[in-house]
Amino acid sequence: VATLCFMKEKIRFETAERLKISVLDQLINEEYTSSNDITLHLNYIANNIEAPYFLLKIKFFNKENSYAPIDAYDQLIQFAQTFRLFYIDILSTRVQSDIVVLIYNSQPIANLKPVLKKVLVQMTKNNPTIDYKIGISSSFTKLVKLKHYLKQADHAVHLPRSQSIISYEELGILGNFLSSTDVETLKQ
């Protein structure tokens, strides 16, 4: 009986996460017709998805063998469970080989960063062979500008620093420069 209850809870949680993945994918890819469409989709998940929002981009790689594959879906589910453990409301999805997390009903960045450090400590304890790096966007209130904030989180996570958590605000003038130029052109 206990095994059946555990399996039921696991299936319920993963089904809810797949719905969240689908909704966040639609927001990122701008697959909606109006802001009312966004609200309607978000109400399927919860009634209280409100601003302020933050976007996180999470990169992960194997410390011991950079060529060893990592199950990104498993990492996504583990992050969802860990954020839930620390009472942080999120939607999450995969974008290429990274995880993107939308935090809603958020606290200010000064209060959020220490909790994110605890999340990373827990994830590292669960996965000792994996290193994580998180880029955090600026706080925002309009979900229709999600792609802009995804770029901010992407710029922060790709900054070559040894910190595991970097916010877009820490980039300062470099962040403004990167936002106004095409990074792919700079790489060439």
C-alpha cells in the first residue's frame, strides 16, 4: 500500500511538472494570442501566479567527465522538488541542454540569493559529481517580455566567473553592452 501511495504521488508530481513545462515552453516561444491567453494557461497551474518574476538559467556539467551524459529531465525534476522543498514557486523547462526556471510571487533578489544557495547545496548533495551555475535575470512584472529576461539570465550564466550564482545586475555596464549587441557576432 505504501508503495502504491508513493507511486501515485510521484506520478501526480511529474504530471503537474509536465504541464508547467508545457506552459513555460509556450511563454518562451511566444505561442499565445493575447495576455488573456497567458492568464488562462497559468490558471491551470495555480490561481496565484503573480509578479514579481525572475528567470533563472541553470547550466550543469559533470565534474569528473565532461563527456559523460547527464539526464536533463531528471535534473529538471530534482530542481522542481528542491525548489518546492524551500517553498519557492516555479515553472521550469529545458532549453537546449540547460534548465530555465520562472520564479513567481518572488521575494527581493537580496532574500532570494541565499535561498538559491541552499537549493544548490541540496542539489550538490544529491548529485556530488555535477557542478551547477545559475544566471538570474532582473526582476520583471510582464510575462510578455520573457525572452528579454531569458537573454539576461543567459548573459549572467555565461559570464566567466567562479561564482555559482550570478545576477544580471552584477554585470553592470557589461550587461547593458551585451543586451544591445549580438553576442554571436562578437564570438566570430
